[in-house]
Amino acid sequence: MRMHILVRMKHVVFLFTLIAGSSMIPLSSYGLPNPPTPANPIIRVALIRHFGHPNELLLRIPANSELYTSSSPTPISVHEESVVHIYLQNNQLHVSGLQDMEATNCDSAVFTPSSPQDTIRISVATYPGADYQGDIRISPWVHDGVNGILIVNELPMETYLRGVLPVEMGADAPMEALKAQAITARTYTLTCLKSHDYPYDVTDTTQYQAYGGADVDNPRSDMAVESTLGMVLFHDGKLVPADYYADCGGITAPGNGPQDYPPSIVDAPLGSTTDYCTNGKYHKWYLSLHLSDIQRSLPVSIQTNVGNLKEITALDHDISGRILNLLLIGDKGEDIVKAAQFRAMLGFDRLRSTLFTISAQPDGRILFDGKGWGHGRGLCQDGAMGMASPPYNMNYRQILLHYFPDSEIMYYAVSY
Ligand SMILES: [Zn+2]
């Protein structure tokens, strides 16, 4: 048995190899004096998808919660369900609404329900409310010209994943695809821990992984998380860069990690021309835009360099055929933009990938003839759902080994 050791916070974490292709081995069969239990680290999720960085919010706190504030040496017990009002005042939080506490100013406030099943409901002026399990940490947020409140949901990994799968893949996806998604998302999340200096690990947006809190829980996606409890993907002695996205368009992009892992792969059975993701909604797409519309989407600096946009040309491609750089030609000059940045300028849900060809139309429009949706690195969600469906009926191990060749499914566990 191969064993890998990671040191993470207070725990020494062991990853135990599962034998590829076999069913999961009961932990007791490892023959260890103390069988490992699944590691379930706390994930800090910045809730900005619905709430942004508001100046004011309401929290509905369940009975028997505790409140820790920076201005109080001891926690405050919240005996009854309460609605707490928090707003910014002189770069501090003003907290009011609790029966057992005077209104107070503080630099941070953490609300902790007494039971893991309890939820805290958060609402702001622009969003009616959503429920979250785990702790809610509130603090002032001044960053990149934004002055508001940062809301962070702190909860165990396995609970967090239950709020990711239904939003990222849909709870009605085939079960084996959901399991593959759960292992990929768990691995991805671990690679995000302590990866930057912000007071959170991930946000709840697709910049990391979409997360919907307790409102989106579904028995099917919960089952996929539970049945893959603690499983992560390992390659070459490390957690794999477990990226994923909606649809690869028939071929995945090369990774941008060490040795470009995972490699670019054709997303179809050997010798077949039918892609696993062929039924994806955006497996193939067209976008027709007038040159003047494209020009208006460009940053001012590029508009200044280029003038009136006349032509767009692909400069180079990666080995999967995705465009790396585009040449923009106008009546004043030229500029080069990365295709990934060009997607951001036009909108990720308009120019859905960088796997496209460009053709100029007689009416001054540009036709983008494209495939797939997303960056294309790692697991293709539409492909995973195709592989798990007839006629392929593959299991999650086969799906993961397809997108992450030569990887191993490991067990992420805490030692005693
Ligand atoms: Zn695909």
C-alpha cells in the first residue's frame, strides 16, 4: 500500500490508495490499529453570488446559537430565534436585534448554530434570502475600491459539497456522473485551501465553484457526496489540478500545471466520431456580432490603439485547437489580446469557449463558429453525464480516469 502524508493545520493527513477498478475497500480491512476517519476540513466560502459586499444585512439566527464578537471576551448565547441587524458604521459593524445583548460595534462577528443541521438565513436589500448551515462570519471589507461587508460561511467540506453539486451539475444528472463531480469538486476544493491571503478559501461563484447553501440540497446529489466520502484524485504524488467546466466541445484543453497535466484528450470512445458530450446544450454554438458591437466591448486602451475595428484574426492555437491569442486590426493600428481575456470582454456566456473559428460576413458582422462551454481543462461535465448514460453506462472511476489519465482515487483521512 502506498502512503502519502500531508501536514494540514493541526492534523497529519494520510491519503490511502484505493485499488483502481475495485470497489471501495472497507476502512477496517486496512488492518491498521486505528482505521482512519474521513478528513472533513472547514471550508471558508465568501458569499458574494447573491449578496455582493452589502452595507447592511439581516441574519435570522436559530435558537441556542452563540455569537462571538471582537468586542466581547466571552461568547454571547442566543436563546431564542432572532433577527440580527448588521450595518457598517465608521468601518465597524453595528450589531443589534439580540434580546440578550445591547447593540454593539465590533470588527467581526461570528454566529455559530448549536446543531450542524440548523441554518442561518441571510438577506440583503437586493436579495430576499438564502439559508446556510455552518458558521457565518461577518467583517468589514475594503478591497479593490469596494467598501462593504464580507460574509463568509464556514462549514465542513462534505456539507459544502452538498451545496455545490446541485448548482454545478444539477441533482438530476446520472448518479455516476454526480459521483465523479463530487470527487473532482472535493479535490479542487482542497487545492484552494490557504491558496491566497484573503480571509476565505473560495467564493460561491463560478470563479471557484458555484455554491447554493442549504436551499439547494437534494437527496440524489447528497448521495453522490456521501458515497464518495473522503475520496480525492491524486497524480504524480500530488492532488490533481481538478478543474472542470460545462462542455469541452469534443477535445479537452491541455492543463496549465506541471507537465501540462491533465493532458488534452479527445472526448469520444476510441475510433468513434460521436463525442461523449455530443448532447450538451452548447456542444456547438454560433455567435454573430457586428464589428462595432465587439469594439464597444473592448477596454478603452485597446479601442484607443486600434481605432475602428476592421478585422479579427486568430494568431495561434494550443494543441487542442483552442485559440491562444487574437490580432485585432483597426483603422488606427493593431493590438493582440489573449483569447481567454477576449471571452471575458464579450461575456463568458456569449463567447462560450476559445474553441472557435472566425469568419467575416459581407454585412460587417463577425461569425464565431464555436464548440463547448468553459475553459476546457479537466473534467467535461456534459461528457461525464454522457459517459454515465446509455449506451456507455460507465462508472465514476472510468469517467475520472478518462479525464485525469493515470490518476488514482485516494482516501483523504485524518490520523489519530
Ligand atoms: Zn466533452
